[in-house]
Amino acid sequence: MSWNYIIQRFKRLKQITKAVLIIVAILEVTFLYSYKSFSDHSVIVTKVIEAPGRGLSYSHLIDIFGDDFAKESLDYKCKTYFEELYNYDPNWNLGDFKGLNFNVDLAKSSSLNKYIAKINKKLRKGVPLGERRELKEKIAEKAAQEEQVNLLIEDMIYNSVGHVKVFGKCFIDDKDREYGNFDDIETRLLPWLNKRLPTFISWDGKTVDDHLPMTNELKFSSSSSNSKRYAPQPYIEGTSFLKYLSKNMSGKGIVISCSDSLVEELVRLLRVLRFLHNDLPIEIVHKGDLDQNHRNTLIQAARDDLILSSDIKIDYSPQEIWFVDVSSCIKPDFLANDTFETFSNKWLASLFTSFDEMILLDSDAVPFFNPSYFFTHLKGYSETGGYFFKDREIDPLVEGSFLEFYKKLLPSAMDTKFFEIPQTTSSTNNNRLFGKKAKHFMESGMVLLKRSTHFSGLLMSVHLQLWVPTSSPVHGDKELFWLGQVLVGNENFKFNKNPAAASGLVDNTKFKAAKEICSIQPTHIADDDHTLLWVNSGLQICKKQTWNRDYLLRPYRKKKHTVESLQQYFESPFLINGAIIPPDSLDKYNNKAREPITGWSKADNLGCERYFFCARDRAGSADGDRYAKGILITYDEEEQMRFANISLVWVG
């Protein structure tokens, strides 16, 4: 029952006599709140409290075996953990909250009392003075029960995370350790998983559906990272599906999640990849939502000669593309209920690609180098097998209790003692999320990952995306890539040194001291503070078709734009003569000189569905002592021409 329903009931009851109003309101609200909203919950609450933690806990192991359990061999502990899990809770599983709903707004509040006050302020309008106290009591009662439900869901997730940690440590990280009940364990760990391989179809119609294609089947010659395999290995039903995936991935390649709605962007990306002479095979992953006509369009973009202008002709580098249909990997009811939508599709691509070493790309991400360059020139990747890029350092913070919940999920001393799962170090504890509570730390338009050494973390990330308490505090999938890794004890990855920049045309006129660039493209600069590696959000001024309303905005009215001229401007190639990595926007530099207060600001006045951000190379007064400097990068004519050609190829 919603809060709005209660408001309407109170307003309707105002027409009744005062005595009847009080009686009916109390009876109705009490019945609806306490019975309809919570009668089912109370049964579940009692059940969970009777079986604390809902599943196996370390305290249970200690109760049975004492402290000596920690001294046993890892083989023994791995086997015993899951044996006792079945003994302790025969019906254990992940992701089943029995109809309980997590209240995100309550979790965002700094305290229960503040949440109650907020709801009370909203609902009391239109309620007679005599009934407001009664309403407040009912609000407090419902909120207190919702808080208990939130805590129960978090408790379930805490225990579920523990199971995934131990399974990953025992049976994924060690590919040779066996256990007799893999089939059932995997069904409970991943209730949506159908344990069937994807269907791989090449651009020329070759179909593979009984094994993961090997590098030599994908034709392009990127070196296989699993050189011991000389022949494809079929999956044997009833054996560990996850072990099969982790053992049989091979080679290097590009992975892109795509559906019908993203085809236009992907066509543009394929043109750029050809222009850059990409030599890596490409797997385009979908879940049955990419029809044959659109696949033909992508094949043409990847294989046919393309004449973009009299100056730009692409008749080289036909791309080796495969379409990977993962719909058979997902149980039909989970496919039908939109479990995997929008951001979640990237996890399917990450799990079911055949590549060991993948470059996961968004369809609107644009590399400025042959993608092989990223494998060979990013030292952090060659050292660790995981390379992530930082987001813009903008200022939203993680609200309420979410950050503390994340911290509870990190590896504990008991994880280390029992299963040798390392605890996090300062690189995690002091990063922008945990150290500064910042909501934006990672940008996931490009992810480099050696899956065979980071597969446990990927499995954890999938769970974090599907659970509301772990996915709602952050934007989309971004932070969950690295969070999944650290939760299983793997800090073996690197972030690039520089946070995301803004690139485009440098404006020297708006401020006396600061330079500014406004654009929609998060831009990623190499550790040399100059080289432009890639951008997200495409390579036109605005990728959103909003000119029909944006032409009325003041900046465009001043330039006398019409709908038609603004459309032409939005769709024009994105030109770059510089980039700015601004100071962190969590730091404010108030000043009277009309200089920027922060390094970043949103530029909603430029429209494009609020995609524009403005970056400044300094914040604070030009003449004052308190200011911060960022990095202003300028590009020479040769570099500008190279960027312009890539933009022209992308725009087409």
C-alpha cells in the first residue's frame, strides 16, 4: 500500500463527521498498514529470526568444530563449508527474499527519525489537525517495520556474499578442486542460470553451440591465453558449468552488448574500428533481442567497403564479428521478467564471451587507438590482468547507510583466517568511494579484464547488480566491476592515474583565469597527462535527439538557432583542440572574483537531456590563496586532424 493511498483516504474521510472519521481512519489505516502491508512480512520476519543469518555463518562452523577448523587444509574446509551449509539450511539459496521489498528511500536517510519526519511532512497536508498525531504514529509504526525488513534483506545478502566468496575461492580460483554437488550448488548460487552454452554465429554463418569457440576458430590470430588447449571441449551436462566456462575461455577480443536499439551506435563504432585497423575478433552479445535485419546491417558495416567522403574510404580491415545469443543461458522466467535489462546486459556479455582477455566496450565508446594498443601499452593491465578507468570527479555522495553496508561485505578477518581470502588494503579503503563517499569513481565504457584470473569477482559483480541494496547506491554497473573483485579478496587490478576529463574546444573567454570545456564526452587521458585514449558518448556534439525543445534554451536563442540548425549542430562531428582534467568537485573554492567554485559543473542550460558537463582547469580566485589547479592539455594541428578524422568516420 502506497503513501499516496493513505493521503487520498484521509482526504475522503474529511467529509464524514468527526467521530466517524476518527474511528474509520484508525480502523482502516491500522488494518491496511499492519495487516495488508505486513501480515506476510511478520511471518517471514519470525522465520528468519528463528534461523539467524538464514544460512551458514562462521559462528556455526566454530560451534561445531571449534577454532581448530581454521587449522584444517583448504580442501577440507571447502568441502565442509558446503556440507554444513546443507545441514544447517537445506533450502539455502541466493536472491530469494520471499516477497520482502527493500525501501531505498529509507536506506538513503541518515536516520529512521528523519525518514519518519520527511514522510509525515509529505502526508499531513490536507489531514485535519485532530488526526495528525494518529497519522504520525502509523507512519512511525510502518517505517519501523520497513527498517526491520531492510535489515533482514541486508542480512540475507551478507550471508549470500559469504557463500559466493567461499565458492569462488574454493572452486573457481582453483580450477582443479572438485566437489560432488556442483550442479545443485550452482543452481542455488545463480538461480537464473540455465546451464546451457550460448549460440555463437559468425558473420559468414558458421554456428557453434556445443563448446566455447577457440581463438583459431575466430580466425584472427590474437595469441591464446590458454595454449594447453588444442581442441574445443564440449560442456558435459551435470558437471560444473562455471568451471567449464573458467577453464575453456581463450584468446583476446572485443566484447560488446547490443540490442536492436543500439545498432546505429554500433555501426558507427565498427566504422571507427576499421579505420583504426582493429585486428581483434569481436563478439556482439545479445539475448535474442537483435533481429536478423539488424545483424545484417552490422555485418555490412563490418565487412563491406565504405566510402564516407572523397577523402575517407574504408576498404580495408574487414572485421571478424560473431553474434553471441545468450538467451538459452537464462531461464525463461528470468528472461521474461526483465531481470537482465539495460546495464545488466553487460554482465551477460562479461560472463558468456569466449575470450579470456576481453576489452568490454559500450556501443557508444570510441577508442582513439587500435584496441590491441590497450593490451600492449597499458602497463597496469600487463601487471595485473585488470584495468579500469576513472569517472569524472563530480560531487554527488553515497547517501544514508549504503556505504556502511558495502564495508560490511568486504573480506573480514574471519574470511582470511578460514579461507585465506585477503582483506582490503589502503588502495581500496582510501579510494574515492570508501575514502570520500563519492558516488562516482569508475567509468565502465571500456573495461580490460583477464577473465580467467578475475572470474570469481565477475560472479560477485553479477549478484551485486541484481540486489537492490547493492546496485541502487551507485550509477548503473560502474562501481560494481571493481567492487565485485575486492569482495572476493582480489585487488589485483589497476585504475588509470587520471580521472575522466572533458575534451573539445577550449573556451578562454568565460573566466579571467580559468579555461573551460563543455561537452558530453567523458574523456580518458593516459598517465602521461597528454595522450587521448578513448571517449564515451560518441563523437557528435549531442547524441540525443532533443533539438525540437532545446532550440528554445537561452544559449541557442542567443545564436538564433532554429530547430533545423540546432539539429545540424547537434549531429555535427565533435572537434577537439584540448582537454581539461579539472580539480575534484568534492572540494569547493568560494570566491568573489566570479571564478569557478568547483572543477566540474553540469550545464543543463545546454540541453541534450542534461548530458553536458563543463570542466575548468582551475577552481577558486585568480588572485586568492585558496584555489586548486587541474590539467589543461592542448593538441597540435596533427593531433587535431587525427581526432577530426575519427569523428568524421564515426558520424559517417
